[in-house]
Amino acid sequence: MFSFSPIITPSSLPSSTVLKLETFSLKNGGFIRIGGITAPSMIPTSRKLARCSVSASGDGNASVQTDIPFPFDYSELLEQAKVAVELAMKDNKQLMEIEFPTAGLESVPGDGEGGIEMTGSMQLIREFCDLSISAEKITRTRIFFPEANEVDFARQSAFSGASFKLDYLTKPSFFQDFGFVEKVKMSDRVKAEDELFVVAYPYFNVNEMLVVEELYKEAVVNTERKLIIFNGELDRIRSGYYPPFFYPKLAGLTKSFLPSMETVYYIHNFKGRDRGILFRCYPGPWKVLRRVGSSKFVCLHQQDTMPSLKEVALDILPKN
């Protein structure tokens, strides 16, 4: 579905090889040399590349992992996300999350007006799909927007002239002004030829993520299909933003839905006295970064599993 040519392949490395490079500047016209292997860099020569590790096992099941630098702009971000999704799909991940700020790479949710942030997400989703999905797969990709009127807006703006199937999770009801919408039965929307679902920012109404869970259970589980949630602000659910007493179904997603998800690309900025960034690009580790200067970053902490935002804000950042 996606095309990707890795910079370094396992076959190019001897068995039981482990190479680790500390922070360094790129030289030789944008090429990096690793253990005698020269590979073209995917980032500008003025950038700094954080620690890079490459490993290969001796049992034939070789694996390659390269730590990815924090993106310079949205073009580089989308390229990184594309590669992360493809690698996750090769590892048979079916439910994936992409999450990053849309009002600027240093912004946090709420920095931009809600409608503007959603419109920004819509444009970036179009660019991601154009970058990642081959021509023959376009008509097999269904993109779900939160509401039917959002689909109309997409057809008139970011997705004008596109052949992607555009669909919706909910539709307006008589009580919409009070926060009530009518859920759409997902089994009625999905077609047999669909292979990939992209769900766009399903966070404005609490019912939207419940419909996404339904889509996953009814149309993805026990199939070859894949589902990507794009900027769904799932941290609201993870952090308990919605009180379980008032939103029991939504709170239940932390046990019934989120454990099945792989967060393949993620950026969350922390402002205030202890500034920092929680960053992950699959299959790399979760890293807590701090910006030093305009385009350099220091890795303060890294781990294999996602830390909570509370842990990063109150424990990791203050201690570094």
C-alpha cells in the first residue's frame, strides 16, 4: 500500500552488529557514514541528528531501528509519519494513531481556534494521503470526517477533485445545539473493497470516538484492513479528562480500545517553566526532548512505552 526505501537495510550489516552514534553534524554534502556504509541523508545538512542506533540479530530475524530527529517543518513531519505508518503496517499493526499540533510545531491544543485547527488537520490529511497512498489504492481508501457537513466542506476545499471516498461518523440531529448527534451505523458505510480507513480529528463530540471503536470492531478486526486515527486528541481519554461517572462508555475505551492501538507518530509540547516535547516515531522509542536554540534538541529521557503526560510534566521535565 505504501512505498518506502529504507536508508539502511539489515542485509547490509553483518550478524550481531550493534552501532551507536552520538549526536553529530551531517557532513560530506548531506551524507552520513555508518560503519563503512554511506547513505544519503533525508534531512538538511544544517540539522543535527540525535542518537542513531542500528542492530541486526544473528538468527536471521534482523531488525533496523533509527532514531528520527524532530521534524524541521510539516513537510518533514508528514514524510516521517508516512514511513512510520508503512513500518507499522509491515509489522501487522491494524489500529494506528497519528497525533501532532496543527497550529505550529511548537503549539499545544487550544493555541488555535477549534475550527481553524480542524481545517489545518484536513489539509495535512490530504497531503499525507497524497504522499502515502498509491494511485491504485486511492479508491480503496475511505476517509471519515466527524460530521456529514464536514464532508461537504472537504469536497469543496482540501479534497476538491480527489478520488478518495469521503464519509462521516455522525450526522446532525434535532438536538444538535445541545451536543446531541445521531450516530451512523458503520456496517452501512463500509464497502467490501475498502482497505484503509483514515479517521479525521474525531474529538469534537464524545460520540465520535465511540463510533470509531465500532468501525474498528465491525470492519477491521479479523480482516486485512487498517485504520489510522489522525489527530483524535486521545490524550483526553487517556488522562481522564472525561469523568467516568458521566462518560462511562468513553472512559471504557481505555480498556476496550486503546490497548489495541499503536501510536506510530506523536508530538506533544509542554509549555511553562519546564518546557519540553514528548516525541515518538515508530518503531523508535518515546523521547522527551528539550529545544536548545532554534533548531537543536537535547534528548532528556527515552523509554519503550508511552509515559503519561502527567509523568512527563511533573517528573521527567522538572528533574532535567
